[in-house]
Amino acid sequence: MTRIASYARPSSLAEALRLLEDDGALALAGGTTLPRLRLDAAADAVDLQDLGLDRIEHTGDTVRLGAMATLEDLRQSEDLPGAVREAARRELPSTLRTQATVGGLVASAAADSELLAVLLVHEAVVTVATRKASTDVALPDYFASLPRPHGEIVTAVSLATGGRTATARTARTRADRPIVAAAARVAPDDRRIVALCGVAATPVLVDPDEPAGLHPPGDFRGSGEYRACLAEVLSARVLEEVS
């Protein structure tokens, strides 16, 4: 269990970044998850809720999601594609959707996150801030660079809204986290983009023409071979739906 030694609630991004430079500090967004620390360590919590990072802004064919926007905000936003809204609904039960944030979702990089798979096919770009600069990082590159440098904050996630998107999933029950889920999108320029969750350490983009060839780890919900088979079947299903 993470032990909290102190609590701060800064009112500016600059102040929050200064506080997070301390090795023992951690960012507190929705509070549904916290990074694991050593049992003999304690953390200084830096609450991000007063930084004004909760807006959802629609400009042309792009939507910018503030990092502190909740998953329930996404579910209700008419500016977002239906596939994103539905994936947000599936991500967590209603009691947690009102707390969990976009920034926390991205930072956690959960392997079985259907919503992250949908954000991947919508070409999501993560904006991260440090005391020196603000940088945009494509979501696949963000995942590839985990763990991220200490002292940065995810401030926004931007995604493209055009095109057609489909999702498919297999889970033990309708309400359960997916064992494997697939998302496919045909962009306005006819590019086909496919992402999977449940087959690697994070959700991943795959080649639409060769989604097979994966070597997922197995667990109590399904072996690696079973997950690889699901990946192939579900990828074909979503690609057929958006064709």
C-alpha cells in the first residue's frame, strides 16, 4: 500500500511541476490508482484538480481532452466519436468513471484498456509538461518510452475524430474487462488503423494486413495461444465492419 506523507494542492501548473521534482512526490489525479512504491517509502501527494486541466475542446477534426477530464466526461461528450464514448463507458463502473481521469488512464497504460486501444486508432497525441518545456508525444511512442521521466505531468490528450471506427471484444462476462479487444478505424484519407489490448504490456497498434504473429503472455483468463487467436479473429471482425 502506498503511504502518503504529505498532501499539496497547487493552483498552477508551474507550482505542481516544482513540487513533483522531488523524488518522493507523486501526481494525484482521480485517485483511483496510485503508483506502487516501496513498502518502506512514503509519498508526497500533489493533487492536480485545481490546475484547470479538465476541459474538452473541439477544433475542426480534432478534440483536445484535458488530462483531468474524467471518463464520465468522455462518455457524455457529444464532441467525441461514438466509439470513444462507448469505450469510456466500458472502461470502469459508473462509480469510478466520475473519478478516473484521462491523464491517469494514459499514465497507467493498462494492458487490457479498451479505451486506450480506441485512442490509439484515433491517432491520440499526449501533451506532457516539465518545468523546461511542453512536448507532444504520439501515444504509441509514449507507451514505448515507459517508465516516463520523473517530474512530468500529462496535461492533455488530442485525438482525430474523423473516419469510421469499430470495436470488438471477448470477456468472461459482458461487464468484465476484456481478455482481448480490437479497435479499427478507417481515417478520412482511407488509411486503416488497428489496435489491440490484452496482447502485450500495453495496448498496441498492429499491421492491418498481418495482425497475427503476436506472442501475448498468458494468465488465468486465457493462455497466450488463446489470446493470439482472439487477436486474429477480432481484428478481422472490426476491419470487416469498417470496410
